[in-house]
Amino acid sequence: QVRLVESGGGLVQPGGSLRLSCAASSRIFGLNRMGWYRQAPGKQRELVATIASGGNTNYADSVKGRFTISGDNAKITVDLQMNSLKPEDTAVYYCNAVQLGGYNFWGQGTQVTVSS
């Protein structure tokens, strides 16, 4: 069974930066894209950013210009560099991987808290 393992969450002041990393425990056949989602208390899980196997990226409007996603298909890793963090970025961040057939893998989540 493939596991996605996240790291890099924590507490940061507004305006600060964090880098999230995610690695798969084993190969994912037919990997289509990887990405990051987040869920704040009382809210639905939402897309943050995705990167397709061909390198195309997609970002939520709320993070454009502040967050950068990068990935390595060979190592099955995906990172999220988060700059200029705001209190509204506070959430549990989940790593996601999708196969061509549409099957989703999810990490357990890592907490990001932006507060002074």
C-alpha cells in the first residue's frame, strides 16, 4: 500500500515562509499529478496547488504569487514553498497523488499555523 508522508509544517509569523515536502513510500504506477490541498477548521478541503506529470502547474487564486509547487516524478515527491504567509493560510495541509484511472492517494496531513 502506497503511503504519502508529509513534513515541514509548523508555526510561523505572518509574512514568514514554510516549505512542505511529501514523498511516496513506493512507486505509483500511472501517476498523473500530485498536489497539495488544505482544510481549515469548519471549512471544506480545498485545492492549493497541483503539478501534472508533464510539469503543468495549477494554483488557487488565493495563493498565486506566494506559493510555488515543485515535483520530481522519478522520486515521487512534491514540495510546496509558501512565502508571505497570512493568518488565513492556517490549515491542515494534505499531500495528494492521482493515478491516470482517477484513484487518489492522500497523506495524513501536516498542520500549518500562521499567527503572531
